[in-house]
Amino acid sequence: MLFQQFLDDDLGCASYLVGDEDAGVAAIVDPPFAIEPVLEAAAKREVEIVRVIETHTHADHLSGHGRLALEHGIPVSIHAAAAAEYVHDVLEDGLELELGQIILRAIHTPGHRPEHTCLAVIDRTRADEPWLVLTGDSLFVGDAARPDLAVAAKEGAEGLFHSLRRLLELPDGVEVFPGHVAGSLCGKGMSSKASSTIGFERRFNRALQIEDELDFVADASTSAPKPPNMSRLVDLNRGPFVGAPSEVNELAAPPDDSVTLDVRDASAYGEGHRRGALNVPVSGSSFATKAGFVLDLGDRIVVQASSIAAAGDAVRGLRSVGFLDLEGYVLGGGSERIEPVDLDELAHLLEDGVELIDVRERDERDNGYIAGSRNIPYRLLPICGADVPTDRPVVTICESGARAGIAASILAAKGVPARPVLNGGIADWAARGGQMVEFRRCGS
């Protein structure tokens, strides 16, 4: 049996190449938009990819099923409830797809989306029972999927509750390979571990410990942000096939009406960047997701990078979340500067009445925040930053400095004299005895 997992560490997404090496055939499940590594792996193993299978219509990243269909003529399977607008074969519950001695058995598991389908993998040279199960966006390692991205949260949670019970009918020894690991917005408590077993999740996955449906529905609510460009990505993944975008070339300078995304690290950006440039480091975690929150799909986007390789990484990341028409890239820095703030200086600035903006999410802030600070999550600053004062110093802060740097660049592009706390954050402030407001729930 051929089985290979492909992880996108930036998005927290997983794809799977599964098949029969002796028969020379394989399928790719939930392929990434950057299909080249998958094709290279298949060629190395001397197998032909004869089927693309989508567990569901993805809402957080662009799938590569269109490229595989258009560029390589590979047929695509997905459940009818997806209402896919491209040519496809219907993946019905119980349907078995044969790849030599390997069988992929469809298990319809609605909840995350109505069409969601898991795949039990059977190797007939070993046994007639499933060896492993590809759970897509239903059962994760340590968590279950969020139910609020396609239907009302209550409806989705009710479906997910029953779908998880179907998966628990599998033997404890069946290995679990999910469609996401930690870093994705499609679950709140996922592990970074790439696989598990039904038995381990049955015992230790908190979502599976809730036996009452009403309790599960109540617990499944989440305040986590929805993926950026969600509607656009669903439309792209459900609509006509999306092929390979055009090549992105180096520019002498960004066009006057373009938006520059500076993907260098925050320190390099602070030492010199182009006026109006937004800063999301490509070397940081969740680059594509963060960039999706701060950019507008209607922007003419130019990538500013420190090297051609870094520009290429940024372009691939942006395309993975639906930014297909990029203007080009430029190298180097600029003349605009932003001085970071350390915690010693922050203490003095607070005494002088600085505007401190906590750019973490609300649930993070509920665990404690600096007295006098305002809470505007960095992802909301493009639309909620208009009332930030421009007549006095502004400082942005988060947990580690990563989001504070992004936030400061957004505000600077709006003409706000913002400076970020880059080396440290709320926890460091509290550890040194800085004044904090502790959130207390009723009865605590």
C-alpha cells in the first residue's frame, strides 16, 4: 500500500496520496493548490494518479483539484450535497473506489459541511477491515471540526454529533488521519500531531466525551474567527475548475495604485519600508491566513521581499488563500521607518497617556489585559482602525509581537503613528509585575 501525507504547515492543512504501488495507481485526497510536490511524489513512486477525491468544499484554502483536472485530465469525486459546478463523479455513502488491492470506502459525515465525506482505507492484502480512516474536517487529533462555516452552527453541530458517532463505530486500532492539524481555523483545540487512532481519540478527545447531543451542540459554539476570504474560496472550490495562474515577475517599482505587502521580518520592515506597505512576514506562522485578513481581494497586490525565494514562498501562500492575480514582486526595503517599543519604554509611555491597542482575539484578552488598553484584533484593523487617534503616540501589543507588528503596519498605512511591541507581549508584561486587569466570570 502507498500512503503519503502532505502537510502545509502554514495553513495547517493535510493532503493524502493513497494507492497500490504494485498496481501503479493512486488517488490524491484534498490536494493543495500547489500540486507540484504531489506530482513529484507520484512520479518517484512510479504510480499514476487516477482519481482526485474532495472530502468537502474547502472554505479556508484553494484546492488543487481544478489544476489536476485541467492540466492532467484526472477525474474528481465529491458528494452530491456539495452542488459542485464542475464535472465530477458523485461520491455516495458506502461507495467503494478500487485502486488495485486498496479500497477507499466513503462514509458520509455531514456537520462541518453537508457534503462532508470521510474515507475508510482497506488494504485487501492484509484484511477486509479498514486499516485507517481519512477524517477530513470532522474528527481531528484532540478535537472535532467547527460546525458554523456552511450552515447555522446548531444545524452543523447536530449533524457533526451523529457523524462522529459513525466514526466511533470503527475499531479502536484504526488510524486517524485528519484534514487539518494545529494552525487551522477549522478547529479550536487541534493537536499538531499528524495522526492518532480511533481508540485514543475515543478515550482522550474532549469532543467525543460529550455523550448528550444537546450538550455537544452547546459546547460546539466557537468565537474563533472565520477563515478570511471564506465565501470567495468556497465559490472558487465549488465553481468551474481553477487552473494554474500566470507567472509573477519582478517589478522595478510597485504601480501607483497598488498595495504593497512587505513579507520581510518585522525588524527589517521597521528599519526601512515603502510608504503605505503592510507587513506580514512570510517566515512567520500562518502567513497566508494573516495576509488574507489584512488584504482586500480587489487590491492590486505587489509582494516586497528580501529575496526571490522569499517572494516565491509568499506568492504560493497568497495563491493558497485565493489571491491569484498578483501584480509582481519587488526586492529590498524603503525609506519609511517604525521604531519598536520595548516593555521598559512602554511603562513610561503608559504614564504619558499613550494609546495602547491590544490586538489579540477577545478570548485571549479575557484571560487578562493591560489596564487602560483597547482591544481591536489585528484582523479587524483594516475596517475598524478609523477611530484610532492620529494626534498622539499609539502602541500595539499582542502575546509575542507577531500580530503587533502586523497591526502597526496597518495603522501606519492609515497615517497613524503606531509602534509595535515586538520582543515580548502581555505575558511578559504580567511576569514583570505590570498592572493587569484580570477577567473574572460570575461566581468565580
